[in-house]
Amino acid sequence: MSIVMRFHHPPIKQRSLGIIQQIVNRIGEFLEVLNLKQSDVAQFISVKVRLDVTPCLKRGCFFMLQNGTRIWVAFTYERLPKFCFLCGIIGHGEQRCPMRYEDNFVDPGEDLPYGTWMRVSNYKDVDKPRPPLIAVAPGNTPSASISPESSMRDKIRDKVFSWIKRTILGNQKRRSP
């Protein structure tokens, strides 16, 4: 499966095509770098990679600098399909993870090793304002005094009354001579 990965905060002096290919070859097959021209100023490098989806997703890797220090380079994935937050394998969620059925399984609670932070957020979703949580009746302007719960009750009540009018009162009109 080919997917776009982002390498976050790699060392600036180590952002050459050769080094990027070395990092990618640890986790999959290198296809292309998508933002090589901006790699000197960008906080991440976008790379198209062909991954084997049978093992778990990689969260990142340590990178050795020339002076011997190790730096963690975190990975995120664009358009990542459903994957398990327990084992990191694509194709199932944590509720159906085979690890849950092992004898020595210990529930990690909220401290899952994988999570939504591995997905790249869609900038279109971030820029788009969220619709308000107030009910708007057709033809009226939104009112802050109407709560969603009372509006829903009003809609249900109106639907019930209109159904009663159509079925019961409509049948009575047809029956009368």
C-alpha cells in the first residue's frame, strides 16, 4: 500500500535525499519526496512510501547525528485508513484486536501505544467553522435561547401531530357522508 508519511523535525543538516531514503528504507519502499524544495524550512518532510501493512505502523525512529547523539523523528500518516490503537495494525480497531484475546493481555486503559496523533489532520477541516449547536427552524434566524433538546422535542411533537392529522382525522373525513 502506498501512503504519504511525514517525518517531523528531522535535523536540518540531515535533510538530503540520500538520508531520507535511508530512513524510508527502514520501514518500507521509497517512492518520492513531495516537499524536498521546502525541506530546509518546513517542520516536516513528506515522503510517498510503499508500506507492508501486515506489521504494525511505525511511530518514528531514532536518528544518529554525526556527533553521536540520537534524535527521535516522529512519523505521521496522511489519509491513514482504520488502524488499531493497541497493536498498530491497519484493518481493525482496538475493540476487535487479537491482542485482547491473549492470555497475558493487560488493558492499557487510556495509555494506548498508538492513536489519532498518527494521522495528519486535514487542513480543510481545521479551517471550516463548526456549525452551531442551536436549532434553526426553517425561515427563522438562529436563537440562542433554543436548546437542541427542546428543539428536537418540538420537531418530534410536530411530526406526531401531523401524522395524527393525516391518519386519524383524514380517515374520519373520508368516512363521514
